[in-house]
Amino acid sequence: MECTISIDNHSYSLTQFSQLGLGKKAHWALSAQKFIKQWLSNQPSFSISTSGSTGQPKTIEITREQMISSALATIKTLELSEGTKALVCINTDFIGGQMMLVRGMVGNWHLSLVEPSMDVSLFPLNQTYDFTALVPLQINSLLKSDQGTAFLNGIQKIIIGGAAISGSLVEKIQTLNSQCYHTYGMTETVSHIGLKPLNGPSKSDWFDLVGDSIIKKNATGCLEVFGTVTNNQWVSTNDLVEIQGKKFRWLGRADLVVNSGGIKILVESAEEMINQRLPEALKGTIALWKQVNGELGEELIGMSTSQSTIAHIQAHREDISKDLPKYHLPKTWISIPAFQFTQTGKIDRAKTLSRSIT
């Protein structure tokens, strides 16, 4: 059995797909076609761009062996057999989408390619799959409709990555029959090196290591990774973690820490605490960032796409803040027309704030 690629309801061998003339409507598949051509030519290494969510985007070289090692680790951990029917619906310009292609080619899967989008109508909602990878925005959009929820339930195993997953989304995922996992990884680790069960009897707050990777914390409390997927070099991250054996718990990004009056605030943690105290209809409408404060050094600033959310927070400040640590509820809130996102689905807080309206 060999890997096949399906696009626009037509199935092709890898060679056929690599030679296919893609029309304007399928321009989004050009990056997948280019990558598969390179793979078939036995190209030894690949230049891959980072998403730019933790700094300026950059291009790094990743070897074929690193990619194969990462693919085999996922296949083994999730018990994905030959002939697996997998949906590729994330951007193949970046490592997450490219590794879906590599897993399919290494594992001899049947891959279905669809345009990466948050628009639920573009998903093949009448199809079932064994496996897929989604970003949180996609799964959240699908869960908003009965048809989207049924589609998710028709997928046996789902990995979700590219951004943090809110507590409210985790709650919604509990209603799914699919086995859902949050991934931890980055371009430098060739996709994920950790999987966290989000639902079912194995649900956990801890990521389990996959493959042969080993981890440690550096002097600042950030995660470092070493293994075949890092080309046997220690890779430093910006992620603050707690480690227990071969498990780790993600605490937040070090570059998203606000030092307010000597108190260090994890932006994503504070954001989640506030969301948990909002009415269901207002959850997910806020994001936090920071601004200079003459007395405190820095302070949190709140942004929301909903005037109703801002009004609710200001009217219920005492109730919302009574259980929160000091300085974790922003005093200043700004109304924004929309959140700005990176190409991999993470909120670009600085860009969102720069485009805000007061």
C-alpha cells in the first residue's frame, strides 16, 4: 500500500499529485505539492519558516531524518496504522501541516487535502476520518453547529495545536466521542514532542513525551528539549514549565510575562482566570497585553471585541477580581474591531493593540 492524496473529490498517487496542474481555486495546495515533490526527490533537508508568534519569523533547516523520527513517534503513540484516512486542513506552509504530509507518506495513509480555513462550510462535513490536526479556532468554529459537532465525532483521533486552548473550549471538547489531544511543539522540535489527553478517561493537565526526546528546565524555568527531532542538540524554548519524570505541565510563555509592581503575571493564565468568571456568552471575547506604567513598570491592558464584555467587567470589577491575584484584572480596557492572528492561528497581541480603537 502506498500513500494517496485526495483533492476536490479525486484521488492521486504521490507522483500524480506532484505533477498535477492546480488551478486558481486550489492555489492553497501549491505548498503541499511543492513539499511532496521535494520529498519524492529524496531531498535531505528542508527550509521551513517559523510562525513568528514568539518573535520575528525565521527560516530554519530541518533534516529528513528529523521529520521521519517525528512522524514515527506520532504514529506509534497514537497507534495510527497503514491505510489511516487522514484530513489535512491546516497550512502546509508551516511545520504542522508539513508533518501531516510526512506522517501520511511514512505511514502509507490516505490523505485528503482541503483548504486551511476557519470557515466551517469549506470542511468535508459529510466525510469520516481516522485522524486529523486542527487549530483551536477551527475546532471552536465546528463546535458551534450540530453538523460541525457531528463531523468532529466522525473523526477517531484529533490533535489540536498551534495555540493555547481555553478552559471553555476544553469543556466543550468533553462532549465529543473523538479522542482529542493538545500538542506541544514548535518548528524547532519538528512539530509536537508532547501530547496531552483532553477528554476521556485519560484526560490530564500534563503532556506526555513522545519519541526519544528528553527535557529539562533552564535557569529561568523554561523548557529545553533534546532528541532525534532536534538533531540531537538542546533546543531552548520560551515556555515556562513544571516537570515530573517524562511528563510536563505548561505554565505560560516567558515572553508573555508582565512585571507589574514586582508581581510577575502570566498573561495567558490571567486571561483564562478572567474568562472563567465571565458569562458563557462573553467568554472568548477578551485578550490581554501590556503597557508601560510609570509607577508599576508594566501593567496589564485588556482588549475586547465586545462592548458588552467591557461593560460587564467594569460593572462587576469587585466580584470578578475578588478571587484573582493582585494586578490580574486590567483597569484599562480597549474596544477592538477584531483580533489579529498569526498565520498559524495564534492571537498577535501587539498587532491587535496597535490596530485598536479607543
